[in-house]
Amino acid sequence: MPRFRLLMILVGFALALLPPGAREAAAQACTPAAAIAPAQLVTPGRLQLSINPTLPPQQFVDARGELQGLNVELGHEIARRLCLDMAFMRMDFPAMIPGLQAGRFDGINTGMFWTEERSRILFLVPYAMQAISIAVPANSSQRFATMDDLAGKAVVVEVNSYQERWLRAQSEDLVRRGKAPITVRAFTTATEAMSALRAGQGDAGALIDYMAVDLTRRGVVRIELDRLGGAPSAMAFRNRALAEAVAKVLTELRAEGSYDRLFERYGMTPQPADQPFGIRGPGPGGA
């Protein structure tokens, strides 16, 4: 069980054993890293973040049906330091941005790629780095030395994702250079895309690097091309004050060393040390 999650459970048990007056006093004793007004949350006292737990080791569901992964641990620690209860909302990625804009939850914590377009409609806080891999089934005879080798091939990908937009841009570039386009086959989740690949519905898959590495270790796929289209990964929020509070917590975690240790444990790439945490982009209503 992740250390942050275990700590939260133990704290919860300890508080439950206290009489009502003592529990209230203990809750008041929590000093948040940044003050969050009740009106800045969908439900006062609770941090509600959407997550798509189909991308190990970043976020996934274990054999007991419990959420695990780097983003899960990070979310629990952020909530703890803001003196809030943590509540994850599991959903497919396409529903997340509309849901956040509609005020169904407070933020998105699913390893979303930062883009200029998204930075104008949400408050984005980059916290990690990600890139894209092109992978084939482990027993495939397909070989790709460059992106040009994908001309005329079918590639599976998660729908409405950075990976899909990047892949379509690569296909357009091939066409401009007189080559055959890539047939892009998009599926609701990355897991469904991988199932389709294994079922022979594509020649290759476009995956986030860390997922491709995890699947390679498990003998599911073989990486042919990697470190493509690198971009920051960000959390997203509907409220500026909450986004700023999360950035402050991330800054504290980095200063203590726990941020880097967490990323090292999961084999993922942290945000470069020379880049401070904060909102990147104008956000809703910005210039």
C-alpha cells in the first residue's frame, strides 16, 4: 500500500477513536499549506479530482479494486497538506474537461498533456514531463526506424488525447511530403486501444512513454520509437486560487525531496528542477 495512502488511513482510524469534541479540535489543528475558501470547492472540505485509472504506473486499479499509482499518491498528499478530504472520481478522459467546466468536480489529475488550447480554458499546473512511444505487439514482425515507416499503417490511440492530435499531425506531415497517411484508430481508453492492437486492429499503438515501458516490462508490447512529441503533463482546475494552492504544495514537496523520491519510485520523469510550479497559460478569461 502506498505510504501516503497508508498514512491517511491511519490518521482516519486515530481520529475515529476520539470523542466528537476532540475530533473537531483535531480537525481545526490542521494548518493548510494554503487557505482554501469553501466557495472555491464544489463541496466544502473535500478535494474532488477526476482520474482515468487505466494508465499504470501513473494511475491504475489493483486486484482489490483500489486506486494506486503516482497520481493517486500525489493527490492524497496534496489534499492532506491542504487539510481537505480526498475524493477521486473515476471516468474516461473525454468527459473530464466538460465535467470540470460544468463544475462537477474541482480538478483533473490524470496526467493530461499541457497544450496552449487547454491553458486558455482551464487553470493548468504542469508537474511532470511526458513523451510518446510507438509500440507493436511483442510478437510482431513490424519494424519502424522512423515515423516515415508508419506511412500507410494503422495506429491505435486513446481518443481526444494529446497523443491522437500529435499522431494526426504526423499523418498530415507525411501527406504533405507525398507519402501515404497514417490510419488513426481511436478508442475510449488507452487500455481499449491496447486490446485492439493485440486483436490485430492496428499495426502499432501510440502510447505515453511510461505506459509503453510498463507494458514492455510485462511482455505485452515492444517499443519501436520513443521520446516523441515531449510535453509537460499538468493538473487542471476550474478555480485559480485552488490551482495556486496546489502549486504551493508541489513546491513544498520538491523542497523536502519527497517529490523527486516519488517520481523515482515510479520510474517517471519529474518537472525539471529549474522550472517552478505554477499556473502556465492565461486560464479562463485570460488574454
